[in-house]
Amino acid sequence: MGFYCEVDGDDTIRLDKNELKEGRWFRRDEVQLQPTDFSLTNEMMKEFKEGRQ
């Protein structure tokens, strides 16, 4: 499952270090896709990069 969301208020990332190593925001033009990766994550990143989300 994948989800899109919008930040309403403070955009500070509070990372649970037991789940993730790193978390940060990216602009659309900074997103780097994996051209041979056919995954839900890559598809969602592609939609965001292309402005469809």
C-alpha cells in the first residue's frame, strides 16, 4: 500500500530511529528514480516527480 499526504502545519520530520535510518523532504526536481525498478515506491515517486500528485 502507498499513500500520498499533505503537511498541515509544522513540517519538522520526527524520525523513529527504530524504523528508519533517515528522513528528509525533497523537491520534485531532486527525486532520483530507478529506471529498472518496477515497484510501488518507484511508481509513486515518478508520479510525484512528474507533478501528477
